[in-house]
Amino acid sequence: MTADVPIIAYLRGDDGYEIDRTVAGIGRRMEQSSGAAPERWRVQAAETDATAITERVATAPMFGGGTLAVIADPAPLLRSKADREALERAIGTVAPGNALVFTEIGERGSRRPAALQGLETAVARGGGDVRTFKAPQAGELAGWIEGRARERGLQLGPGAAKELARRVGGFVREGDVDRARQGALAVGELDKLALYRSGDPITEADVSALVAEVVPNSTWALLDAIAERRVATAGPALDRLLDTTPEPIVLVHLHRRLRELTEVADHLAHGATPGSLVRALGMKPFRVDKLVGQARRWTSSELEDALDGLLDLDAMVKGAPGAGATEGQRRLAFAVWVRDRVGAGDPTLTATR
């Protein structure tokens, strides 16, 4: 890249860390080329328009490092045909020495609006760089963390990367863990551990002592395990959640998920399709797809039985007449509910009975 070449890029995916790192790399290349740091202008698309973008990037810098304009989540700029055409014209005005970068962070597998795909095509047609970044999945995150540690000259002892991956929520399948920022969280923890160890190998015990756990507070991790009838995961997840969350709140979450599954199962029994459920339930497609897959793991009678069991637990938690119990007895009752009402569909559990 030279100072007389404009930079246009479209960076998308569910790995916010790598997207941010790529943007930073563009800024460094601009500085190396011009000898001066670029002016960085980062804005949410909802807070700007094509005219303001053009004003930032259309004039070539006479002195200094130019302008690096980063437009995050560009969908609001594409609402109408006129908006889309104006933005395409803005792309064509990027002057030599400046850069225009669009960033789109979204969940893997989610459906993208056609307008975003059209903008990506326009960037590519204008000679821009189009790249997709995929965040590491559960089984990949420990290796990814080891790679980031090597970049920083850090030594990780046995089990340290896996423990760090677990603590930042790497093994939670979906929900309240922010996948897009998970990499940044893990790298931030690595930097903190580096200060603690100052050149010595970072051990698994160091990670356990210094890195706060995301997973124990992950209600969605528990709900997904319950809904998918993964008893080996659900039991420990429930124990951890009860350590940090009042029992009545846990019950509310469990009841809500089971009611959702019951509603979805009823619709499916009457001939509904996942597509029609998107409209009927007012949910996003990926959420409906998940609930459909989970509901199919249960029969209607099993869902009713699980809900009845929650009513018994609710009475025990609230100290209803004849249902009072100590904390230990309530914990045991929760565990029995998981085993008997959730685990009935777990073939591994059934095989051990």
C-alpha cells in the first residue's frame, strides 16, 4: 500500500477481536506509508449518513496521515434505495491517503439482510478488501488462546489455556456470553496474567485464582442444557448458578424456558413449520430453530411433568405449608428434579439406571 492509494474494506463476522485488530492494522499501515498517524473517526452507522462520510473521506490529505473512517453496523445506512445509492457514491469518493472501513459483527448462522450483502458487493466492486472473521468455537478456543499467548511471548503451563477458555465462557453454547467480544476478553485476561507472572510460565492455578468465571453466571448455559436434556452439563451448571442467583429467580427462568418449549411443541403438533413460528412467536429465526430442536427432545407429557416438578420446587422454596426445607434439602430437590424430570430423555443417564 502507498499513500496515493485509497483503502476501502468490509470486515464482517462474529469475531470482534480480529475485526478490531484488522482495523488497527490498517491504521498502522497508513501511518507507515505517510509517516504520520491517521485521524481515526469511528461512528455507529445510526449516528451518521452518506453525506457526513463523504465529507470525511473525499478530500486527499495534503499533510498528515489522512483519515481512517470506520462505520460500525452499516444497516441503518441502507434503509431505502436512495440511502443505498448515496452510500455507494460515498464509497467512490474515498481519496488517496484515506480509508473507509465498514464493520459488521453478527452471530454465525444468522440471516443477513440483502442490503448488507449488496453493500459488501459494492465494496468489492470498488476494489475494496472484503473479509470474513469467524470466532473460535468451544473446541478451538484453547488453541486460539495459546496462539495469542505466543504472539505476546507468554508461556502457558499445562491446562492454563483450557481453563482460561472455560472461564471466559468458551464452552457455553449460546446466550448471555458475548461471542463477538470473547476473544478480546481472553486477551485482556492474558495481559493481566502476564503482569502477575512477569516472565514466568502462567499456570492453571494462576488462571483459577485471577480470572473471574463467566460460565457460573450464565443462565442461558443452564437453560440450554436443561432444554437439550444434557444432564451431565445441567446438574453442575445448576449448582453453580444457585451459588450466585436466588432460587426464585432460577425457577422463573426454568419455568419460562419450559413454557416456551411447550408452546413450540404445541404449534409443531398442529402442523406449524419453523418459518411460520418466526411470525407466530415474533422471534428471530435462529432462536426459533433452537427452540424447535430442543422441543423435539421432549414429549408433551414429559414437559408437563417437568413443569409440575417446578411447581413442587417453587412451593419448597417459598416455604409453603408442609413443603418447607433447609437449603441442603432444597439443593437436593433441584438435583432430583434434573435427574428425574430432565434426565428421562438422556440415553446415557437411562443406561446407568
